[in-house]
Amino acid sequence: MLQYALIFFVVAIIAAVLGFSGLAAGAAGIAKILFVVFLVLALATFVVNLVRGR
């Protein structure tokens, strides 16, 4: 999940440099969403492992 967020972030940076502002905004939005999903899943996994005692 984090890998996809980084890929979309790089696409957004390249699109912004080349002047494709609409594409850059879309890719940045997708990257933000994927990063938040990654953080939520990572936190949930961490809490579950703490509760299980591993």
C-alpha cells in the first residue's frame, strides 16, 4: 500500500514539473488516500498484535 502511495506521489511530482496540473492534483489526491489507508492498517495491525501478546 505504501509502495503505491509513493508511486502516485512520484507521478504527481513529475506531472507538476511538466505542467499537467490536473493530473498532478489527481495523483496527489490518490497518494494521500493510499497513505492514510496504509497508516490505518498499520496501526490496526500494531494494536491487534499488542492485544494478542506477540
